[in-house]
Amino acid sequence: MSKILITGASGQLGGLVIKHLLETENIAAGDIVAGSRDPSKLSDLAELGIETRAIDFDQSETLDAGFADIDRLLIISTDVLDVPGKRLVQHKAAISAAIAANVSRIFYTSMPRPDGSAISFAPDHAGSEQAIRESGLAYTILRDSWYMENLFMTLPQAIASGQWFTSAAEGATAYIAREDCARGIAAALVKQDDDNALYTLTGSKAYSNPEIASLASAATGKPIDIIALDDESLAKGLTQAGVPEGLIPFLISVEKATRAGHLADVTSDFEQLTGRQPVAFEDFINDNATALRGA
């Protein structure tokens, strides 16, 4: 099989994609290339026989060398959020290098409804998708819904205090487990699509914050009251709680997007790619009850 390059391979998603290429899709280690800004973080993959390369979207010379002889390229979106627009610049640099290297197909991890979403970094994804469409290369775009694991940033505090402060109202999110995203991406990487493709990877149902609170309460035995606020009041509360100022606009944008239904789409694309059902949200909550409770 031709070479598959995974950028961001030292991250959680990239590592899981490689795991499923090896274990689920039975791709030989010699057909996989793992890329990272710091290849020393990929030593465990090198021990498996996977080639590792320095890939830094801010260093064009690493892209020219890193993309050489690659057939299928997975661009995992970077995590740069502190400088508006920088992530789009990074992605465009990678796309330009892919064109120069004449890769056969670009794969890109995006987000649901990047065009018009209230989430602050949505323009980065919309612009990256547009650049890929204009590249002239074959492409597969994978729009990953919100990870179930993201709830570890909010639920433990709500469980501990008994209060969940939110401005999302009854808006719902079609959460999906990070490993299911990786499983779906790995399946897409080996799928022989004749045309350009777009998949939105979601859970099988969307849940509102009140519904999540109810499930978490049942699983942990801890009552959670939803405290409904407007965006301005929530932002003030986050400031008083010591949340870094630079992070607050992003958090409020997620609340706005949730309230508007921008994260509520449910698709069967995961099942189509993998032939299996995604992890059920209720199972995730129950399986992680102890960790969420902090006990």
C-alpha cells in the first residue's frame, strides 16, 4: 500500500488514528508515516517500524521534506488558538506543500458547520476547507463533533458544586468519543473514494446540558442544578472564577453555538465508515462516573 502520513501524530487524536490504522484496518507499519514538530515524541511508534518525520507547519522546509513520496496526507488541525487566524495560516502552508508534493489525497479534520458557526475558531476551519477545495487535489474532509472527553472540563466542577452555570439553554450537542473519531478517520484513510468526500462524525443522539446533568446525577449520585444565565452574566462569572481572560470568548462562543443548534447535527457517517455504532453517550457517563465525581 502507498504511504499514509499522519500529522500531529504525537497528539491524542493522531496517536489513536495510528492505533486504528494498525489494529483495526490492518495497515502495515511500513506504510504509515508519523509526523510531529518533535519527532523524539514518536519513539514508541518508531519502535513499531513506523517512519517518523519532523513536520512543523511553521517551518516550510519540514513540509517539503516531510510530504515527499506521500500518497495520503492527514492534516490534523493544529491547536493554536491564542493568535487569531494563525491556525488558518498554518493549514494553508500545509495545503500548499501538499500541492507541491503532489499527494494523491488530502484528509482534513474539521468541525461541524464551519460556515456560520458561532464558535470562535470556525473561520479557521471554513478557510482551511475552502483552501483544500481550491487545491485541485482529491480530498476527504472529516468534520468531528465535540468529544465526549471535553465534558471533563465542565462536569467535574458541576458535580462537585452541585451547580452548572450555562447560557446554552436547551441547545444540544451530538458528542462522540475521541477514539470513535479516530476509528472513523482511520477507516476513511483506507477507503477508496472515487470522488471528493465529506463526513461528519457524530454520536447517535444530541444531548442538552440539562439532559447531561440528569444523566451525570444518576450515574454519580450527586444532584446538579442547571443555572441558566445569559452570555454576559456567564462571562462575568467565569472571570470571577479565575478563568483566563483569553479563554472566555471561546467558551462563550461554544455556549452560543450550542444554543443555536450548531453542534446538534446527528449523522450516520461513523456507522457508514466503520460498520459499527458509536459509543453510547449514556455508557460514557456511566463508565466514567468515578472520574467525573473525582472520587
